[in-house]
Amino acid sequence: MKNILTAISNALCRITGKNGAGAVVSSRAFADFTPKASFDIKKCDLHRLEEGPPERAELTREQGLHYYRTMQTVRRMELKADQLYKQKIIRGFCHLYDGQEACAMGIESAINPTDHVITAYRAHGYTFTRGVSVQKILAELTGRKGGIAKGKGGSMHMYAPHFYGGNGIVGAQVPLGAGIALACKYQGNDQVCVTLYGDGAANQGQIFEAFNMAALWKLPCIFICENNKYGMGTSVERASASTDYFRRGDYIPGLRVDGMDVLSVREATKFAADHCRAGKGPILMELQTYRYHGHSMSDPGVSYRTREEIQEVRSKSDPITMLKDRMLSNKMAAVEEFKEMDAEIRKEIEQAAQFATSAPEPPLEDLCDHIFHNEPPLEVRGTNAWSQLKSIS
């Protein structure tokens, strides 16, 4: 084997004029990697369920690298958005997702591209996992024509095929998600709708109305509460008489999941999707997660919690670090691979930010475009101070 590697190294030297030892090391390391491993995951708490998701999850090397790249890209994208906001290049509402990446990645890895997702205003991560590029997301945040909503939606209003936003009204996306699930059942297409909301929205009356209709009509809807411990600046203990959000559906089965572990989220979402596709009706998941930033960019995030609390979560439960450590300890990847990937991601983010700060803004004449599908632009009186009023007499 050593002779073969030496021969390859010498051949590379002759062809490229460079030392081929690095390539040979990479080849040898790749051959030594564990292609697949199983991991213990935290047992889910159950409500109205006899059995829950498995307590062991299998991970292939390819899956692990993909999950890492996706979560790290979301993390870096949100940190760049933070920087652009502080430079006053991004304005208005902006809710960052760093810390919660395992939720978006775990859910996306467990459903089909043709399934549906709708969430609240902390939507950047889901926009990316649903297939939108970093460039289009950052350009939307800076209000540029090259953004995913042509620069007119901003942080809270991003959309893609089978992804319905991004909704700015607290809890209002939940009945919409139930409606999407109703369409799935009506069309008989074996699709499900993942309907997300936060612990801060969990006490909204419209959520319980949606629960009732979904259970009554056995809709294929996965209701997911992303419990990041704080609704704006109010802890869950001060806001909710019961913090067992996975039990809030009452007659709807529920499970509470470790939302900081991408494998736990993936297995739980697979379980929930199978439940819905089997015609058993809706299911409720509570993902216990944590946001590193404040509620929005106007919130420093340290007036209602300590810096020590945030640092403890970062050091003990960070979803990206957890996945990386698992792969390294099981010889599924090399430290150098992660370093190279991190460098590639940083470069991608910087290029996207360059586009987002230099691309043109949408012109005033586009203000009333895209209100109706396949219809000409609508003239709305008073929306453009420069337009001439027309007499119809």
C-alpha cells in the first residue's frame, strides 16, 4: 500500500510540478473514514402516544457533512445579517436564527421537497433549507431587486416553492398552515404541512382554533412549537401556566424533542410525518431550543437573561459543535475538512453580502407590481407620491 501511495505521489509531482503528499494524505484519510455510525439520542416525552421516535439515530458521512455545511451556512449568514444591520444597511424588523439551526435542518432532512412549510417571522433559516440561496436572502434583507421577494418583503416575508414564509403577525401562520394541510387532504397528494410557531405565540387563541379544526378533520399537519425559552423578553415560566407545550393540543398527540440535536429533530419529524401520512390526523411537536441573539435587533438579549446563561448553552449544547464532535469522535471526518468547509462558507457569505450591498433597489414604478398572480400591475391611489391622479369623468 505504501508503494502505491508513493507512486501516486511521484506521478502527481511530475504532472503538477507540486508536492503530491497532501493529495495522498487526503486519499488515505478518506479511505479511513467511517462511512456510517449510530448515535444515542434523547428520549422524547410523549403525550397520547404509546410509542415514540427511536432512541438511536443512524448518520452517514455524507449526511453529516451536509448537515454541518447547512447549519454553519445559516449561522454565518445570520452573523453577517447582524453586522449589516449594525452598519444600518439592513433596516426595519430583523429576527435572527443563530442557535436554532438544528430545528430547520432536522425538519428539512425528514420531509420531502414537495411537503409544505410555514413559519413565523424568524424565517431566514427555513428560507435557506427550503432551497433559497444566501445571496437572495441577504439581498432581500437589504431591500434589493435581486432578493427572493424582489426587495419588497424584507426579513419577515420570504417565500419559495412549498414555503409560505415568513409571517409578521404573531401566531397568524398557524391557521394558514392548517389550511394548507386541508388542501393536501382535499387533493389526496400524500403531502404534509409543517406549521411552526414560537413559545411566545403558543397562548394565541387562533392556534387552539386551528388545533380543533385539524383534529376534527384529521388534517396532515405537523404543528411545531419552537420553544427557545423566551417570548420577546418574557421567560416561558412567566408567560404560560403550563410550559408543556407538546401537551397543549389536548386531544392531539404530542412529543417533546431536544431541539439542539439535529438527529433528534430529524427522527422526531420522520415519526410525525409518518403519523400524518398514515391518516391519523395532526401531531404536535415541541422543540426545546435556544436563540443566541435577542428577540430582534432592537433587543440586546441580556436584560432578561445573563451572559453566563447564553455562554453555558453555547459551550454545552451548540447544535453545530455537537454534530462536529460526534463525527470527529467516530472518525467520520477530519478537522481539516471542517476548516476547509468553514473557509468556503465564509467566502460564499462575503460574496453574497457584496451582491446584497451593491445590487440595485427596486424602482418606484414596481411598487404595486406582484399583487396578483398573472395580472397586470395594479394602480393604487396614493401609494406613489409622484404619480399623477387620473380623472375618470
